[in-house]
Amino acid sequence: MKELNVPALARVEGDGGITVTLDGKKVKSVTLDVHEGPRLIEQLVRGMRPEDDVNVVPRICAICTLSHKFAALRGMEKALGITPPEKADLTRELMMLGENIESNSLHTMMLALPDFLGYPSAVAMLNDYGDDVKRALKLKKFGNHIMEVTSGRIVHGENPIIGGFGKYPDKKALDEIKAKSHEMASDAARVVELFASIDVPAYAEVDSDKVFMSVSAPKKKFHLYGDEILVSNGKDFPAEDYKKLTNERVVAHSFAKRSKYSDKTYMVGANARLINMGKRLEGHAADLFKEHYDKKWLRNPLYNNLAQAIEIVWAMESLPDACDAVAALDDPKTAEPTRRTGSGTGAVEAPRGVLYHHYELKDGLVDVADIITPTAQNLDDVELHMRLTAERMLAEGKKDEEVRLGLEMVARAYDPCISCATHLVTLKRL
């Protein structure tokens, strides 16, 4: 037996690697090994007050901090019997648009694009694609600004609270966001143009359609939260049935749990959102989806990058109406709990896919907390497509460096939760 060993896998939530086990030239297994120890957040929050829990759990991630905040708020408000004011719902929609722009622009342009264009990093692209690198940073900064305006800080903002907001954005701040969204519309469109123009490798493509899962946004809109979960096979489920959808289990090579639906791997993320809700898009985003959507999206996870790019256009187009809707309403009082014992599940679309926060409260304190992240749901699917990539590239006699890049590109396609390293993997033949 031989191994293609990837000891240091960055751009996931913690410490991991890839192990490709070979029997001669045959690939026996491919595992994504997550070494990072459990954070025990679900146990740490037991016995906490709900308002303390919603401040602790967003620390799981600094990139999608507001997704965790929103999912926790939605779960807690259900458990407490709270119906948040309309202005709170609208402001939360606005903050999620900001996070979507911030995260998707960072991943597509700074982390994924260099691989497709043949550069080792975004910095190396500066001479040839300097305007695009600057454009990516500008989009990310704008997304961060929206997050700061709505949540109080760029990272781990405390302004969103159970039952509403500590302070609502003023009209001047909203008008500035609205004006900037019009000004930067062409920047968002350029991201789609770049990803639509590149060749997408077929190594990771499966022979039949994959399973995709996403929330179903209210009122048949395209948005980032909902109380129902859509599956690409045409079925939908209440968010409260999340355990039947995720079926979490433990594997020997990873501290991260794994998920399967009907004993099959599935994918969550921008690709899943557009496959399940793309027909709900409006405006230029709808035109771009119709122009670029292809059945290959159903079989190749690398198209998730293009889906994220189209989402940036959707988010930018959604900002003006979102700002007007928030500005049109007077600041409401914070909604108060109607009970101290109950349960609730909050489902939102983090940039990387469906995120669940489930809580059970007893006498006003957290008795049970269950958090399932999109990256954990994607891990089995990542391994499936990594195996296909390894098998096909090795069969073609590709060099180790080429196989390494192929594995990187598959992993990056899922936009794993922490994206801070320059190089994703190192691959050695032993």
C-alpha cells in the first residue's frame, strides 16, 4: 500500500489533511481527515440564558458570524414563543446580504480564482489582474460595512438581539448603502464574467445528478432563511425535521461529524441554492442564471464558484429595496418571550450552505443545543469528488503537483469554513 498524503489542509474549520490510499495504481480510499478537536460549544452553552447563548455561538466562525447569530436567534425565538417585529426581520435580511457579499467575494476572487487562472495566489495575479483583485477587496469591504452597520461590528457584532435589535440603522447609513450598491453593480457583474469565461475541469464530475439541499425562503422568494428545507429530488421538509435530513454520524478519521441523506452524500451551498431556488431570482441575476446554468451544475461541485458569483449580483441588486424597506418603518419595541420552556430550530443559509441551530429550553435556560454546520454536511460529498478526481488524474498519469492542485480545487469549491491560508495542501508520494 502507498499513500498520497496531504498532511496540512487549511481553509477548513481547524486542522485537517487528505489521505489517498493506493493499492498499486488503484485508489482504495480518499479521506478528508479533520484533526481539530471538538470545540464543545453545544455543551458549553448548556445552563446558559438564551441571551448569553446567542452571543457565544457566533464565535464558532469569524467569516459567517452573522449566519450563526441569525440561526441562533431564530431557534431561540421559536423556543421562547417570540414573533420578532417586521423591521427586525427586514434588518436581519439586510445583514445577511452584507455577509453574503463579503464571504462570496472573498472566496470566489481571492481563494478560488487563482487556481483556475494558473496563479499560486491572488497576490501573484496583481500584475495581470490588478483591477480584479482590487475589485474583490472593494466588494468584501462593502459587505463588511453592511455587517458593521447592522450588527455593530464587522466581526461578532452584538446589535442583533432576541426579539429585535439594540439599535436600528439610521436613514443616512441606509441611503449610503443603497447608493453604493448601484455604484458597484458592475463590480459584481465582473465576478460572474470571469467565472463564466474559464474552463471547469471535469475530473470531479459524477455520472448522475447529485443531491442538493437548501432552505426554502418565505413567499417563494430567493433569500437566505426559511422554515422549510428543499431537497433537489422535489421533496421538502420542516426545518424541525433537520435530524432526518442530516443523519449525523462519527467517522474514525475525523473529529467532525458526517451527514448523509437517504444514505447518499449531498451538497449545500450557493450551487444548491441556485439549483433549488434559481427560478425565483429576478433582475440581472435571473438573466445570468438562465444564461450560465447548465446540467453540469448537478454533477460537478466546481460550479459552486460560478453560483457564488451570481449570488453576489443578486445580493447587490437586493440591497436598494432592503434599505428602503427598513427605512420605511419606525423602530419597534423589542419583542418579549411568551414562555420559558420550549424548543425551536433556526435554519439559515450561511454562505457555505444550510446552518441549523436547535435549542431546547427548560425554565428559561438552555437544556439542549444542537448545531450542524454546512461544512460538516458537505464533508462526505467532498470525499466522494476527491476520490473521483484522484482516480481519474492518476489514471491519466498526472504528476503529484497536478493531482495536488486538483484536490485543492475540489476542496475549495465547497468554500470550507475558515479561509485564511495561502496554500491549501501539500501532497507527498510515500
